[in-house]
Amino acid sequence: MRDGHGRVIDYLRISLTDRCNFRCIYCMPEDGLSLMSHDDILRIEEIEAIVRAAVRIGIRSVRLTGGEPLVRKGVVDLVGSLAAMEQIDNISLTTNGVLLPQMAGDLKRAGLSRVNISLDTLDADQFTEITRVGQLESTLAGIDAALQTGFNPVKINAVTVRRLNQDFLAFAKMSIDRPLHTRFIEYMPVGSSGGVDGTGWGHEDVIPSEELLQIINERAAAEGLPELVPLDGKDKPLGWGPARYFAFPGAQGTVGFISPLSRHFCSECNRLRLTADGKLRPCLFSDEEIDVRTALHDGGEDAVYECFLQALHLKPDEHHDKVGTERNMSQIGG
Ligand code: SAM
Ligand code: SF4
């Protein structure tokens, strides 16, 4: 179905929990967030009922996210029941990768189609600085597990923050020898995370994708590597979404740039978000939410379907550079 601005909406991102085994500086405050109580979190059967209503408005792809979706009990069974819905073509997951070594096989067998793994640096100390508690090897092991299990494509999401001075070329080079699709994401003003020094998000920390592409090409040239070449549709990884893709000539993977701030993709936005406590969010950057959980309790799946129609109607044309949201990324579902 189309929303009020003519866009086809066929993609639902579902936050399975606001809990996480990391505390990334751009996502959560250092002391964590006051967590939703277990009673507030959607039960697995409620999520299934909401997705059954969602397919009636034309949702065909579902992404499971969070918080860390793999810490949510019942995630494998949920993948299985979503995969059994014949209208759902695609189930994907965004994860920090830590639990993939033990779960990737079960997730694949249950019907998970694709995996995105978040990783912002290949430097072990910087990894712990960014995640506050994580170890680089654990996420790297998750990437290995995803490849070994046969997920394709495996995408790596890296948030870029100017003051962190990440080694972007090292990152882009990961795509050369392995079929990894690394994507750089502009740091977004969502919620009240601590940011690099505890002061939160600031414009000065955003590296516009165009500038980043130039930085990578300059550093590549300094190492005698060729420039990144833009890809056309047929060479882009499946489910390429809002990223612009490039590749080093002959590389197995690609390098993508996601520019929610410097190059809005609002006109192509095809998604709705479901928070872990059962609120439907038409736009990441707008705090407008529809209470689908209450609708489900009071009126069943028909009432949830009405909520989806309302979300289509409420979806804004663009985010108008709004800075900040009430809820953090881990609560909304990044
Ligand atoms: N825990 C999982 C993970 O890290 O992949 C899934 C949830 S996380 C909120 C989803 C994505 O949002 C991650 O790729 C993360 O890097 C990204 N993210 C979180 N806060 C962000 C911010 N302020 N700006 C840009 N991306 C952000
Ligand atoms: Fe956790 Fe993902 Fe947020 Fe990092 S980005 S704190 S891994 S939810």
C-alpha cells in the first residue's frame, strides 16, 4: 500500500527488546537506560499477530532489531513463524554479532534471510571505547559465523563519528578479500546517548558521506590502491535499501554510504517501525507513535490493521532535519 505521499510501504523494522549486551556511545548513555519492564515488552505471540495485520497493508520484509535482538528469548522461534507467513518474502536481522557464533545456524534453519552486523572499528581498544563493554574479537567471530553459515549478503554497518578518527580505509578494505558489504552510516541525532565525551550528538561529529568517500579515495591512493567505483543496480547487494554503493575493482564485496542527514532518502522511505513496547512509529525522527499493543488487546488484529492504515496516513514527507528524539535508538529499534 502507499502512504499519504505516494510511497509504497512494504518494510517493517521490529525492535525485539531495548536490552543490550553493549553500551555504544552513540546509542545509549553510559549508565544504560531505564529499561522497559518485562510486562511492557511485546510477547512473541503479540509480535506475530501484529505482523499478520501488517501483511494486510502490504508489508513484505521484516527486520528484527533492538536493543540487541539476539538477547531476546524466543527469537529463533519468531523467525520460524514469520518465515511460515507466505506473504513475508524476507526476514533480516541487525545485530552486534556477539551471539551469532552460537545462533547463526539455528537462525538460518528457521528461515532468516540476511544479517547486518554493526562494527565501527577494527582497532581493539577503540572498539571497547565505542561499545564501552565489548571486545572486538566477539564481533569479528560473529562476522565469521555469519559467512560460514552461508548468509548472503552479510553487511557491516559502521557509524562514523568525526572525533573518533576511525580508520575508514581499513574498514573499506574488508570488502576486498571477503564478500562483506561494509556501509558507513552518518551519526544521527537520536535520543540522549552520551556521545564521544558525554555531551551527546553534535553536528560537528557528522562526516557527510561525500566527504568520507573522498577521504577513503585519498587514503587508498596514498597506499597505491585504485579508487572506489560506483555500482549500478545489478551489482548492488540484495536489499540495498537507501545506501549508495561502490567497490574496489575486483573486490568480492562492496562499500556503501548511508546518508540520512546529508542526502535524505525520505522520498524513497518504505518503512515503518514497531518499538519493543508495541508502538508503531511512522518515522525514526518523529516522536509520533501509535499504540498497537493496546489496539491488539482491545480490538484484535482488525484493530491493529487500522493502526497500520493510520501510520500510513501519518508518515511525514521528510524529517526536515529535526534534531533529537525522545527515545534512544535502542528503544526505537535502529
Ligand atoms: N544491537 C544491534 C546492533 O547494534 O546492530 C541492533 C540495534 S542498533 C540500535 C541498530 C543500528 O543502529 C546499529 O547499526 C547502530 O550502529 C545504529 N545506531 C545506533 N545509534 C545510532 C546513531 N546515533 N546514529 C547512527 N546509527 C546509530
Ligand atoms: Fe546495543 Fe546496538 Fe545500541 Fe550498540 S548500537 S548499544 S549494540 S543496541
